[in-house]
Amino acid sequence: MTNGERIGEVIHYYGKISVAVLRLSQGLKIGDSVHFLGRHTDFQQEITSMEIEHQAVSEVKVGEEVAVKVEQRVRRGDTVFRITEEK
């Protein structure tokens, strides 16, 4: 179980370059910690690189599709959560 809010899902994965394309239902920025969760996927990482149309960006708004560098394999349909600190 993850401690965070659902922010989107994986819509494509480029295995050779370890990049996932995400469709976002919430904003995302460099430095955010996220949790990828799916049938065969379960890992957390910090967002260190994002691109839209091959242009580096530091923040992405709701509804946009963004490519992010990932540390492990993800699969189409995996859910992405933003990790929030417990209070």
C-alpha cells in the first residue's frame, strides 16, 4: 500500500532508454517522489528528468503527457502515486 495520491498512469514504456510516458491527472515536478504500482511493478523513485516533445521541463500540469526517466521497468496501465510524508 502506498502513502500518497494518485497522479496518473503509464501509457507507454521505452525499454532501451528506460523512459516512461505518463498521462497525469495531477501536476508533477522535478524532485517529487513517486511510486509506480501495477500487477508486476512496485517501486519508488525521485523524478530527476522530464520531457515534453523532447524539451526538458521542470514542472508539468494536469492533463499533460510527459516522458520521465525510470529506474526500473514499468508497464502500460501501471498507476503512479506522488509519495506524501506522514504527519
